[in-house]
Amino acid sequence: MILSDDKATPPVDSQHRYPMMPLRDIVLYPHMVAPLVVGRKKSIAALEMAMKGRSEIFLVTQMDGADEDPAPEAVHAMGTIAGVLQLLRLPDGTIKALVEGRRRAQVTEFIEEDTYLAVEVAECEEDPEQDVEIEAYTRQILASFDLYRKYTKKIPREVAAALEKIEKAAQLVDVLASHLPLKSAEKQQILSVISVKERMELVLTLLQRECEIATLDQNIRSRVKQKMEKTQKDYYLAEQVRVIQKEMGQDDDVASELDELKKQIEAKKLPKAAREKVNQEFKKLKLMSPMAAEATVVRNYIDVILSLPWLEKRRAKQNDLDAETILDQDHFGLVEPKERILEYLAVQAQVKRIKGPILCLVGPPGVGKTSLAKSVARAMGRKFARLSLGGLRDEAEIRGHRRTYIGAMPGKIIQSLQKVKVNNPVCCLDEIDKMSTDFRGDPSAALLEVLDPEQNSTFADHYLDLDYDLSDVFFITTANTLPSIPAPLRDRMEVIKLSGYTEEDKLQIAKGFLVPKQLLENGFKPADISFTEKAVLEIVRSYTREAGVRSLERTVASICRKIARARLKKGDSKKRYRVTPVSVRKYLGPPQYRFGLAEDVDQIGLTTGLAWTEVGGELLQIETVLMPGNGKLTITGKLGDVMQESAQAALSYVRSSSLRLGLAQDFYQKLDIHIHVPEGAIPKDGPSAGVTMATSIVSALLQIPVRKDVAMTGEITLRGRVLPIGGLTEKLLAARRGNITHVLIPKDNERDLEKIPAKILNSLNIQVMEHADQVLESALVLPAGQELFKESHMPPFGAEMIDLTKETPQVVPH
């Protein structure tokens, strides 16, 4: 029950001035004796002033116990006039006072003295107490208090006996209220009630509430006790089982195993949360029977926690020069990835702790992405862990299974840390673009936490059910293509693109790495077999077609095996072999690929484009032929929707430029146009062949050949604008590999030329184009003095134009 602190002005018996002392969280009732420790200067001064007079002081409770110097409005209006029975000065300057509450009083005026605060108070008259209702209240209060005392067992029997001897109801209710565990605000409410009946009603209500709380408390204690008794019973039975096992000779092994496990737990360096968890599980394990199925689960869980390198780290190398030497020894080229690794090491040398970077190496197969990750670990002096994510489709493979499942285990991330036994390895997540999704979840979504430096310090594995810190792990992911990686996951990684190798790169890699490696693996000494440069180039050009060097290594291994067999047949183990282009054809047979895809002659309707594939760049031939018909456009070669739309856009551009090209306005109504992209079994898509198709169509319509040494790439719009494309480095490599000398690229891709190796740029004549008109003028072989584009004005309808429906003479290659 909540009553207002301020009542109507009470009946005044007399008014006097008293020194005032505010109390913190204490309410003193009349007839109540209490010791007080006084330390505030004003309070000490008020006590000293009281002792000089009639030894009485006005005690009032302040509203905020933390207030050191409460203002008049910060104390309650109702307080107690108390007598100071005893004062004792302590060595620290404080005073210990014994006070006795005597009468209620209400402040009528505050008076500011020099060193203390005084008040004028009106003392309150008590109501007549001889009343039947008051007697009933008295009995109810005493009965409830006796019940409360039995529940709590904190109040001595002597207190209850003393209360029963009090005859005045006002004194009874005040003394009883002082023994209840009430809040300071509730005690002040009791003090503020002047009417004895109302005060007794309020105290009775609060007393009954405390009885209910005490009853609930007793029930809770009883239930807790029952649970404790059950635990003790289980412990007693477990001890009996141990005794029986000991009699059967089984206890020694179990006890020694548990002792050994306890020593391992104590010796293991663990974070606080992990130590609490493992201690809790160990206590459960001790109470279980060794034959129980749950005991095996708990034991496996403890073993996993102890096997993890929670705080074990391997000190990384910080010598930038040594790291650069190691990277150059292991890999030829790959400048950008090496620079990023060396930048990280340089920062690590200056900063004590930085967040582990997340690098994504994207490139065709065989260019050295995974082996580069191994070299990074060696250069940094860290251990290496590799996780293959290809075909992964279960989210639990990353986060682990919950322990409720049979055969549950941690995820692959935690398992890899168990193997390397350090918390700061270089971790390679291989083939991150090959993950898939099914009803068991999306593993790429689980990797969002692993590959986020802001979150992976609290990685949650379902099996561990503990936060694990992955922030010191250097994650390197590899992929062949970026579009197949989900956008949120791609956003968390720093993408570094690895282009295919040039012929010179492959030649150096073969001489410095592949040939010595295969000689060693096939049992040859370095001097037994020598490969000439021309032989290696012959293998690269005629027997492999790839961006990387895997096929090159397999082909070199095949030659070594054939030489080993020939050596065994002849029985001459000391003979040395020299591999030349002629012997390459002898060992490997006819060339599998035609080197130099550029055409031998300029041809009409045949244009060379540039395409990007997962294994690098390729030359793309596009053919166009014309046939009498009714305007049908046929597109073949297993082309995707985007590429088909690009062909339609190219034709629309040609039709819109027909007048400038000298074509009849209705030329397309009398012709069927067939566009074909060879190697029809291979799917092709993308918009970058737009200008190539437009050039092929114009060449066929005007019967003008296309230069054989020109390749081009770029998306075309209906107005003839040439838009930028991707994969420029791979496309230029393909052009160089195919004996192309001139390459036409979009103007917006000019900025990408800065990243192209100088060897490639020096071997090609690269022209940037903004409009398809420029492409046509550069690619078509025009007779001397002939202009491609005519006047752009509209000719009169029916004017004589080139009629392509007539029979045209056979074109002799130019």
C-alpha cells in the first residue's frame, strides 16, 4: 500500500526549534533506539548543538541516500524528535551516537545556521487508543507477526514477547514496523501516517505481504533441498558403483584415466569461458558410469576442447626481404598477390596486432592459386591448413553439428585448427566458388561470419557451443570465377585476380620448376635429360592450350616416362637425352592444337573476336553468310541469351547505318543472314562480341574482307557506341598467343592497360575505339582511295543502290 508522504497539517501539541540531522536510508520511529555513525560536518555540528541544549535533535530521512549535502526540499517533511543518549568520538573524526526516537513531528520552517540546519517543527498528537477496532487490529498484527517469525526464523522469541507486553497501540505498531524488512520509502510512509488506525492498517497489510513472501521463500528452499538430496543420492550410488568396479578390478584404469584427464585440463591454457565449460563437463563425467553412452559423448567433447589451440600461436616471421625471396623462389610472376602479402607483413612489423586479412585469389585453373597460399605460409613462418570447399552443400560442415546428434563433430574450420595445433595459421579455403546449396543449408552463408574480420573473433561452432577467436587466422580463398560467389561473401574479401601465363612465363616456369621436378619424380638426374627452349615452346603451342601450367607439367612428365621406358629397353642407364621439337613430336605424336589461330588470308564475313573462359582467353571466330530470303536472322553456335541479343543489336546498328554504308534501305527484306560461331558444342555467352558480329555482318554485306591480323572485343549499342568489357588481360594473352598483331578494344578499357605486363603491350598494336564506325574502318580491308561511309543524307526512294540479291562474283581472297 502506498500512501502520500505529506498529510494534512497534524494537530499541533507544541512548536519548538531543533537542530536537524538528515539520515541516509534509515527511518527512526518513536520508541526506537538506534546507533548512528555520523561523519558529515553539518550532522556533527547539529549533534554538538543538541548536546548543548536539551539533548534532543530532529532526525529526518533524506530522499536520495547518495546526496552528501541535501537541501531542505531533498528531505521528507515528517520526521522524529529523538533524544541523544550517548556520543563517542572515534579516531577518524566521526562520531558514534546512540539515539532514541520520542515523538513524531512535521517541519514547518527550515532555518539555515552557520554550521548546521535547524527546523521549526510541529509535534503530532496521537489519537485516543481505547477502541474496540484498535484492539482487533492489535490482535491481527500480533498473530501475523508470530506467523511471520515462524516462517523466517530470524526474529528471536524475546522480541515477540516484548511486543506482547506493549499496551499502547501507537508504540506497538512503531516498534513492530522497525523489525520488518521494508524498503526505506515504505518505512517513511508508516512514519508519515498520523492516525493510529490507518497506521495499523498499513502495517498489517505490509506484514501480510511479507508473510506471503516468506511462505514462497520456504517452498523454494524446500524444492532446492529436494534437488540437493537427489544429487547427493546420485553421488552415493556412483560411489557404490566405483566400489563394485574396484572389487572387479576395473576401477584402477578408470580412476587413472580420469586423473590423467584432470591433469591435462589443469595444464591446458584456456580462456575463462572454455575453462568453466570443461570443468563443468568433467564433473559430470566423474559422476557417470564408464559404460554409459553419455559418458563417451562428454569425454569426446572434453578431448576436442583440449585438442584446440585456444591460446597457442606460432611466432610469424617479420623479415620482409626473406619473405620476398621465398615467394620469388616458389612462384614466377604473380606480382600483385606478392605485393599484397608483403604489405601485410610490413604492417605486422609495425603494429603488434592487426586483423587477419581475407584475400581471394581469382584466376583460371593451374595458375598457382593454391600453391601461392602454401608459399605465403612458408614466407610468414606459419603453419598451413587447406580446406577444399568444392561440392560442399551442408552448413554443418562449416559450423559443426550439435552434440545432441549421434556422431556429432566440429566443423571443418575447427578441425583444421586441431590438426595444425596453432591459432594463427594460413588457412586456404580452396574452390570457394564451387559450393552449392540444398535443404541442409547454405555453407556460403555460414562463411560470412568466418570471413568477416569484425565478427570472426567470436566464431560460434555448434559442437563447441563456445566462442572461438579466428581473428589471428590468415584466410586465403581461391576461385576460378567471381560471379558464382555470393555478393555478401564477395564483399568481405579483398579480390586479387591472377591472369594466365604468357609463353615466356611458361618457358621460365618449365625450365626453373616443372622440368627439374619431373626429372626428380621420374628417377632422372638433372643432367640426364635437357629440354631446349624450342622444345618447350613446341609443347606449349602445339600440345597444351591453357592459362596455367598443369597440362604443360603432365606433358613434360609424359616425355620423361617415354624416355625412361626407352632407356630401360636399351639397358643404357648412363645415356643422356636432349629433347628438341622433332623429338617432342616423336614422343607425343601429331600436334593436338593448331598454334596461331589467326587466318592465313583476309576473308569476307570472317572476323576474329576475343573471348574470356575459365581457363583463360581464347580467339573466337565469327562467320556471317548471306542468302536470298525474306529478312530472317539465324544465329547458331550454342549461344546464350545475352550473346543472341548482342547479335540482334549489331544487326540493328548495321540497318540504321545502311544509307551511310551505301546499302539499300530494304536490303534486309530480300536476304537471310546467318551468323555462326564455330565449336558449336561449347556454350558461349556475353555481350563482348557485339562489335565483332557487327564487323562480320558489314563485311558480308559490302563484300569487303576483314583483316586477318586484327582481333576485337567490345559491347555494341544500337547507336554504335562501344562499351567496356572484362577479362582484358586474358583476351590480350590469347591474341598474342594466336599471332594477332592488332587488337581493337573499347575506349573505357584504356585505363586497364596499366595493369597489363609490358611484354604483352610491346608485342601488340592496341587501338582504343569509342564507336563502331572506327572499328569498321580499322578492321575492313578497303581498296586504295575508297571510303567506307558515304554521305549521310536520305537518298530518294528507289534510287539505285547496291542490290545484294543479284548474283555476286566469287570473291578471291585478298
